[in-house]
Amino acid sequence: MLKVEQINQYYGSSHTLRGVSLAVEKGQCMALLGRNGVGKTTLLKCLMGVLPVARGRVAWNGRDITRLKPHQRAAAGIAYVPQGRDIFARLTVEENLKMGMATLPARKAATVSGEVYELFPVLKDMLHRRGGDLSGGQQQQLAIARALLQQPKLIIFDEPTEGIQPSIIKDIERVIRLLRERGDMGILLCEQYFDFAHALADRFVVLSRGEVVASGGKEEMGGEDVKRHLSV
């Protein structure tokens, strides 16, 4: 579904991504791992078109989308749950959810799917509360639900466990596992915590200093092989 070929990116004179390549298939969960500051979020922003690609290519179902705008990628079926959640603090939970359907035809966007309430029951009880009044964990659930309402074929998570209480991390793990088991979408999970990623991922890509230093399936990559790239 998603194929990334030799992506390079710069911040000023700093070479932040160095020839990064990866591919995510339908029904697969790929974990993108690495310490803070190694280029994970930069790569995800390049995949979504938030940042331009200096060199390299991003393909989606065989189509070159390297120069497409973020809303065009969203309309093509790529959803993004950003680090920090980026919910609309002044909008209600229900209004935030409806924003997730902005790329859908009006008929499909008329009502919020009941499935998101099954996945995140707490949201149904908070529909009229402002997003900014929710806890960090509740905001993360709202951000994931909003992305799922886009009906994506690929969903990208950027550090979904960051700053989240353990009980809600378990809920997020449950939802990602369910999405993977459904088999109708690809998942790209950016994480720095190995145990969370290892419980969910089929394949791993490890970044260090802006380049891929290890990659492979769960069977090929032992925990110690990955953890040595994550330790400070």
C-alpha cells in the first residue's frame, strides 16, 4: 500500500532523514522505532505532506504522492494521529469527531459511526464537552476515533502512548490490535517503547540519526537487537 523510497529531508544544514525506505502492506502493523530526536516524526510528516520531501519518493497503491497536499493524502485514505493529539480544544467531542469525516461524501459524513463509541465508550458520555476539557488520555482516544472516522486504508500513529496513563494505554493497545486483526487497513506505529510496539507489530524499522539501522519481521529481530538502538 505505502512504499517509501530513499527519503531525504533537511532542517537548514542538518541532514535529518538519510535515504529512508520502508513499505507497509494491507493488514500489517509496522513499528517505527527509535530514540527521541532520530527523525521519526519528521518522517511521518513527510509521509503526510506536512513537510516537503527533499529527495526520494512516496507511493500509495502504486501512485506517486510525493508532492500531494495533506488533505489530498487524507482523501486518498491515509489517516494520521499526530504526536500531541492536535484535537480542537474549543470544539466539542462530537464536533471534533465530525471533523474526521471532512473528506467523506456528505451522505457518509451525516452521522458519527457507532463503531467509534464501541471502541471508545467514554467518548459517547462526553459528546458535548469541549475537547480541551478532556484528560490527555481521553484526548488521545478522541484523536484516534477522529482518524478512524475518515475510513482510512492506512492509519499512522505518532507516539500514541506518550504521557498517557497505563489504563488508557491498554485501551489503545486493544484498539490497535483489533484494527490489525480486522486486516482491512495498514498500520504504521511510531513508538520509542519496545514492549508496546512488540506486542502489536508484524515488522520493525529502527531509525538512528535519520537512517534505517535495522529492519525485519518479528521472527528475524530479537528484542535485544532492537533495544540496543533504543537505549540512551
